[in-house]
Amino acid sequence: MLSDNFSGIPIEDIHIGMYALYTQTITDADIKIFSGVSGDKNPIHMCDEYAQRSRYKKRIAHGMMLASYFSSLFGTKLPGHGSIYVSQSLNFKRPIYIDDTVTVKVEVADVNLIKRRVYFKTTCSVKSKVVIDGVAEIYIPLVKG
């Protein structure tokens, strides 16, 4: 049985510059599954013929699918289990294509011990080029005694 207590990294142990990484190669199946879950059936993601006529020339991944990888890092690595995602800004800079390998990074930018908030720089990169960036705020709950 899972505990309802925070079991991630204690806020007192988190410092500016700490980071976590996740790497994922984007597949056709990823895009189709995300489309089904999110309801986003935009043909730029789903239809080769449509995408060929677009400025991108081929299908692109959902930007929000890539942004969801930030949540994966927050909930499993930094700060970890029990942390609460409060906010996220996103800047979509470049398209992400099928077979692109994306490196996702969350890096601590600031820590507020009084409010129990950790602020992060968030980036997704393909071949060292940033495709998405932003900032996130995470709440670290008090551990129940």
C-alpha cells in the first residue's frame, strides 16, 4: 500500500542547480496513444498527407505530450513522490518529429523554504536544440508524523 506521505527529496536537501533528466524517442505509437487520451486529433499530428502540405512537411508530436514528461520527472525523481505540480509556463520553439530523441531536463532555479515551493527551469531538447522551455513551480508537502 502506498503512503500518503511525501517520500521524495526533502526540501531542505534541494538546492539551486540540482537537475534531473529523462530521454524518450518519439514514436508513431506515442502520438496515437496521446491523441486518444487527450482527444487532440489535429491532422498535423495524425495525417501524413496533411502534414506533407504543412510548413513542417511531416507529422509532428503534440507539444503537450512532450510537456507531460516534466511531470514524470517531478513525480518520480526531483523532488519525487508526493510533490504537487502548481504551475508551468511553456514556450514551444521548434517542432518535434517521429523518431526524434528528446532530452527533458528540470533544473532547480530557486527554493522557498517558508512557502515549501521549488521553482524549476524546464527544457526539452532534440540534438542539443531547445524545442520547449519554461518554468515550473512545485509544492513540497509537509511529511505527516
